[in-house]
Amino acid sequence: MKATRHRDAHHEPDIEINKTSRHHFWQQPQFTLLLYLVFIVISAQFWREAAEARRTEIPYSEFLQHVDKHEVAEAVVTDSRISGTLTTPDPGTGQAQRFYTIPLWNQELADKLAAQGVRYSVRREDNWLTNFVFNWMLPFGVVFLAWSWMARRIGGMGRGFLSIGNRVRVHPDERPKVTFDDVAGYDEVKQELRETVEFLRDPSRIAKLGARSPKGVLLVGPPGTGKTLFARAVAGEAGVPFFNISGSEFIEMFVGVGAARVREMFDQARQKAPCIIFIDELDAIGRTRSAGPALGGHDEREQTLNQLLTEMDGFDASTGVVVMAATNRPEILDQALLRAGRFDRRIPVDKPDVVAREGILRLYAERMPLTADVELHVVALRTPGFVGADLENICNEAAMHALREGRERIGLADFEAAIDRVVAGPENRQRVLSAAEKHRVAVHEAGHALVAVTVPTGEPVHRVTIIPRAIGALGFTLQLPVTEKYLSTTPEMQDQVAVLLGGRAAEQLVLGSVSSGAANDLERATEIAHTMVTRLGMSEALGPVVWGRQQQLQYLTSAQTVEERNFSEATAQAIDAAVRAIVETGRDTAQAILHSRRDALDAIAAALETRETLDGAAIERLVAEHPPAS
């Protein structure tokens, strides 16, 4: 394996298709809701007028006469009208006469008109359109506009509560410029994906053989290994549109939105087939469904997953739509997603080895002005476990360091500083140690370094420093692996424990006491010993048996890994004794080395106090100048 070209994947812009944002206002759900409100208001107004039409309006003077004659059976009085029924029957129907009248609340005027025998009625100047606009439309309009503004503020730029359009992103010209030529190494992954490319280029070839292409391809690997880049490379090789959406973008607060987005996404893909649908972070919607009742957003996620399963099971493989997805947590995916006919091809995209890391560094460094002393192979050796995204960050930090130092070219020292910054955090020179603390830290790191260069399987020491770091470390010893390792033997792990305890042993030997600076060393040493005993069967007392079982528990929308104890109390005591024996053996080994090479220990500690940082060559020279006591 060589390397992965991550450059184009990080710098090519995407175009986000949000259907709601492309439509006019009258095509948006807000406009539909407004029409519903107008319809309800108008219907209520007409219903009110129809109800009034069934009543007979009588003059207010006549109403007072009916009251005087005791001919009013019932009446409903409001501030603007009086309605009710009379005891006298209606001449037309013979039933009780229903009436309404508009009262004159000026009693003095009413008495005067009655005294003169005037028959009078009261009228209001009322325009129903004006009443509708000011009493109904205007209040509702103000509330609706305020609500829409708040929804857009909460939902994001140009996206409100009711914006349920799909958020599928299509790359410029619908054809990514990334191909397999932009991916160096990963030959096994390329070979797996070439079959998908061939199907997308010519679906009829595989159909003639009576077979079908895989409907789903799942890329599995740690974050930053280039899974999205591989999906884009497949689309670029096949020359087909590339739809890209994150799993978390399916989930919203409204139930059913995620399922609607899944349906819409597949509808768009069928219209542009052949094409690729890429779902990043599939575990956001593909987590194993719970057996119990769901709560809130958990239920929405399960509905989205169900819709995805239905779509993948229902679309015809001959249409040329391939679903690709990426995840770094395949163990929590629902088994229904992984069965044949859905994501039936799973391709691991692991962390790059030293050769691949060197190739990735060369891809990024080819546009950087480097000095002659830069050895990218050394930088690759210093970055075990780093992925493409981490290596890009290393190159960027190296350039920033050179800029801070006022240099126009980037040297090896800049890369060294960048790695230290990423691994241990930036230097914190404002943290001034006292003379006693500085001496203790120097002795501690000297102990680590001396044990590391002495134990049989120890990796070479690359650098030792006592400059405090922002993450809280007062110093660290960095070892550089000679070759990439995928296995660890029992002697190697025992030597790792001895190196970790070398700092604490040096403090005890030189200063007569230990400090809290060895807390992390003890934790890591104990963890290695516990793994040796319980997971790797490296304890003679307990034999080649795995003790304890790890399982993942689901708590609503989160998962937690716990260890289940499947052994007796007597076995637990034996495990504790075996772990303690390994740690104590490592301590004894470190103490023996430091006792026999006390002169070298004192020389390294003194040099650290003076220079604060020593490279591997300086450490080897000091050790060679002070041979062990006979």
C-alpha cells in the first residue's frame, strides 16, 4: 500500500441542493399553511352570516314594545347586539319567531324617541372586508411572519422548521474530478471497487452473466482514512453523478422528515441513474433498533432506518443506482442493513502503514517549499497510527511553525515541532518550573530514556524534552519505531511496562521519593499488564484463557461498552495477583538497569536541565560515554 491523495477531497466545493430554497414562496409549505388559515377564517365569516340570515332583524323600538308586552321568550345581550326568540309565532312558519336587533345604549335618547312615538332602528357602519382584514388577517399575518422569522433563525440560513426538502449535495457538474489515479496505494480496496465501477459504466455486461451488481457498498475504517474520497473516486472513474449526504442530516425534530428525505433522495437518484448515493456516518441512522418502546427522536431514527431498508430492498439493481456508505462503528449497525441485497459488500479502509504515510506526506509536501534536510520517511516513521487527515494537519502545522519563525522554507525541525504539537500539544513556556521541579522532571525523563535504550526490545529514542506542554505534560520521551509492527510479543510488552516505570524508578533512586508525575505511566503500565492477563493469555498462572467479556449496552440514543465479569471471585483475585506481578517485574527491571547505569542516568538528567531537549543521537552518545558498572 502506498498512500491516499486527500488533497482534492478537502478542497473541491460541493453544491447543496435544498429543494425548499429553490422554490418560490407560493411553492413552500408556509404558503400552504397561510392558505389554510385564510380558508378557515373566510369559512367562519360565511358561517356566521348564514346563521344571522336565519334570524329576522327587528327595529330596536319594536323590540322594546315586545318587552313591554311580555312577548320576549329569551334574549342574548352583547355589547353590539341582542338576539333571541319571541313568544308570538312567525306568520310564515307558525314557529317561534327568532330575531336580532342592534340596541341603542343611549337610554336618554331612547326614552325621548319612545315618548314621541318614533319607530327607530340602529345601524352600524360595518364593512365586512375591513373587519376581516383588520380583525383577522392582520393579527394572523403578524403572528405568522414573526413565527416564520424565528423558525428561519432556529433552523439555519434559508431553512425553516417546515423545510423538509432533501439536503443531498451534488458535486460541481455532477462529476467529481477524483479518480483512482488520485488514490495512491490501497490496492485491495481499489480492486474491490473496480467491479462497482465496471457495473456503472456498462450495467449490461454483468446482466448477461445472470448476476447482479452489489446494491450497497459499506466502507469501514477509522475516521480520516479517506472513505469519502474512495466513494468520489468510484463516481469519477465511472463518470456518473455523485450524491452525498450525511446520516445525521436525515434526523429532524419532526417525526417523518427523515423518512421523507430518504424517499426523495432515491427518487432523485433514479432520475439521474446511473449514479452513486453516498451516505456518510451511516451509524447515525443505522444503529441497531431497540426491542422496547422508542422515545422521541429515537423513534424518528428508526422510521428513517426502516425507510432506508425499504428503498434498498425495493429498487431494481439494473437501474444503475449504487448506494455507498461509510462508518467507523460497524459493530453497532443494525443487522438488517448488512444482509445480502443491501450492504452486501463491506470493504475495510484501515490506517495507512509507514510506506503509505510517506506517500501521503509527499502528496501534500509537493506544493510546499522544503529544505534539503527534510526526510519524509523519518516523518512517516514518527507518525504511526496517523491517518491522511492527521498527516495533512502535520504539513499545515509545519508550514505555520516556519511562518512563526520567519522562515520562507520548511525544514525538518518544523515537521518535528508540528508532530510534537499534534501529539503532546503546544509548548507552554509560560509555565515556569522551580529548580527542584525541573530537576525532578529531568531525572524522570532520563529514567524513561535510559531504560528504553537498554531493554532488549526497546525502540530507539528519538527525542527527550522537559519543556511543559499545554495538555499538562511537563515533559515526554518519544521513541521512534524502526519498522511498522502489527503484533506484540510477551517480551516486548514486558519491556514496555519497564520503560513506563523507568521514570518513577529514577525518581526513587536519585531523589529518594516519587511524585504525581508518574500517574499516567502507572495507568498505562497497569492497562498493558491487565490486557496481557485477561485478553491475551500471557499469564502462566491463569493460562491461555480470555477472562471477562466486553459487550455494548444501548442507552436510548447512546451506546456504552462495559465489561461483563464471567469468572469467580477466586479467579478475580488471581487476575489481580498476575497483573501486579507483571507490573512489579517491570519495576524491578527498570531499577536494575538504572542502578547499573547510574552515571549515564545522571549525565542525561544534567544535559536535559541545561538544554531542555535532547535528540536520539545525543542520548546514544551520553550512554556510550558512561558504560554500565561492572
